[in-house]
Amino acid sequence: MGELLELLRTDPARGAPLFYDRFQPEVNRLVWRLLGADPDHDDVVQHVFLTALRRVSQVREADKLLPWVRSITVNSVYDEIRKRRLRRLFLRDAVQHEVHRSLVHDVEVRDFLLRAKRVLDRMPAAERLVFLLYALEGKTLSEISELCGYSVATAKRRLNRANERLEKLVGREPELARLLGSLRSGDAPGEGPGTEGES
């Protein structure tokens, strides 16, 4: 990793392709987990790498490179979510993109995913991101605070608000609440989002 960092500083033209090859799987995975099967997935990934290559001089230690790339990825997704919320204020009739077909072979699962996505889309960007990092990525509050650049207390507060908001939003979607209940009944103990054990 140290050699890659040095190469990026001394010979960016040679270092950039190696940097992309090294981190592309992680960036793709994280964007997928946070945005789902999204039509703008590739654009977000590209934005991550453009931002990272422009700012790589900020990284002083090689072992900080991976956490730094993850942090840029999370912030790029956060910016994308915020931009979409602003666009929706002006384009309320915009066509909703359908979830990728590989995820929707079952009609009920497709319905659940589409309804759940609509609920998540109504959450403030910061709360949604913390919730997804915790519930889908399995990140601890300390990891989330490092990725997002704020305190553990702030991460915990936003996660609690996200959980409360999600419960309220789901409560307004009776069919979603029914589907969510049926899925939860099949979960193993301890699965699913929550705040147990965090402080």
C-alpha cells in the first residue's frame, strides 16, 4: 500500500490505474449496499475515484488509505442522496426507477423493496446514511462516526432518529408494515437494525 501511495504522488498517470484496480471492488460494493441497484451507480463510483485522485495528497500514512477511500465513498453517496432530495422538490412527478430485475423475481419481494425504498427516500440524507451503514453494512457507531466525520454521539443520535422515523413512516404504509413483519418473523435472533449494546 505504501508503494501505491508513493506512486500516486510521484507518477499519477501510472498510479491511477493501479489505485482503481485496488479499490474498485470495495467502492462498488459499498455504493451498491448504500444505494441499491441504482441507475447512477457507475456515475457515483466514478465520482468517488475522481475525488480520491484529486485529494490523495491529503493521505500521509499508507494504512489510512482504505478507510480514507471508504470515507470518500460514503460522503459521495451522501451528496448524491441530498441532490436527489433537492431535485424531488422541483420535479415531484419524476419517474421512479425500478429496482434491478435480479432483485425482483418474486412479486411480493419486489413490492416490498420498492415500498421500502420510497420510505428510505423520505428520510433525511444523514439519517438514511447512518441507518444503511448500521443495518446493511454492519458498521459500529464508532466506525460510522469515522466514515462520516462526526462524533460517536452524533452517529448514535442520528441512528436513533432514523429508527424512530422509519417506524413512523412504515406505520403510514400498512402493506409495507405487513410485509416487514412477515420478513422479521423469519429473521434469526439479533438480526435487523437496532441500537442494543451501543453507547
